[in-house]
Amino acid sequence: MAKEKERFETLLEEIRAKVSTVAEGHEIIKREMREMKGELKSEIGGLKSAIKFVSTKVDNVHDSLKKEIVFTAETVKDELRGEIRDVGKKLDEHLKVPPAWPAGRQACGIK
């Protein structure tokens, strides 16, 4: 019986040592996870700042391009209005001048 008790105590001591080792391993893993969590939070914060910066840049470029497109469209409209007016005046002047020969009037659809 003493031998069994001694064997049981030895086994119990081995189990305690293994449980202690496992517990120490868990503590190490917890510490490493906390450290990693801090590092990841820091990196995520940096990424959020970078995203905000890029987003602001994109918004600024968008606004700038939008203004330039509107300005260009207005400029083109103004130029086209002027050219259309000029073409209209030339056409009016051309239609007022009698053609040099009668067939010219008919070719232009003028009676």
C-alpha cells in the first residue's frame, strides 16, 4: 500500500508539473497576444490616418477636376456660340449676294 501511495504521489507531482508548464505557456501566449494587439492597434491607427489623408487628396482632386471641367465646358460653349454666330452672319451675307449666274440661285434653293 505504501508503494501505491508513493506511486500515486509521484504521478500527482508529474501531473502538477505538467499543468504548471501548460499554465506558464498560456501566460506567455496571453502576454504575446496583448503585445501583438497593441502593435496591431498602432498599425491600424496609422492605416486609418493614411486612408483619411488619401481620401482628402482624392476629394481635393475631384473638386479641382470638377471645376476645371465646368470651366472648360463653359469656355467651349462660349467659343461655339461665337463661331455659330459668325457662320450665321457669313451665311446671311452669302445669301444676300446674288449669284453670278441663274443656275447658282437654284442650286442654293433660292427662287
